[in-house]
Amino acid sequence: MPPADLALLVTALACLGLRLAGVLLAGGLSTDHPLIAWATAVAQATLAAFVTLAIVAPNGALAEIPLNARLAGLAVGMVICLTDRRRLLPALLAGLGTMLVMRGLL
């Protein structure tokens, strides 16, 4: 298994584990508890690291997408995230869609 794939797998499992722990603890902890805040920060930082890696040094199929298309997807995703109460899934989907549209246009 290539190192990048292994890193992605380990990170995905870590994020899943943190989310599972969050679900299990959610009944006993408030949303502003430091443990919940830490888990959220770690999950978001991990996602940010992989998005940065995909933009700056992509490999595989993503390497065939021009840099300006990747940057456009990043910009749209950031705008959606900041305007939609910092919800990550809509931002990721909008950024991905923008990147694919830009690739088609270029």
C-alpha cells in the first residue's frame, strides 16, 4: 500500500474513532466541553492537512487536474464554509463540484 493511501486510511480511522467517541460521550458532555472541542479541532485539522496536500502536491488522478481548478475549488469551498455556519460537508461538496466544473472548462 502506498504511503499516502496508508496515511489516508489511518487518518480516516482516527477521525471515525474520534467521532464515535464523541457520539458515546455526547450524552454526558455539553457541546462546549473541552474534550469535544479538542476532538473537533483534531478532526478539522486533519481534514485541512489532507486538503492542503491535495491542492499543493496531488498524486494519482488529482494530479491531472490543473492547479487553477484545484485553487478555484478551494476558494469556493472556503466561501461556502464561512457563509454556511462552518459546516464542512457542504463546503467540501461545493469545492469538489467547482473543481470538476473548472477541469471540464479548461
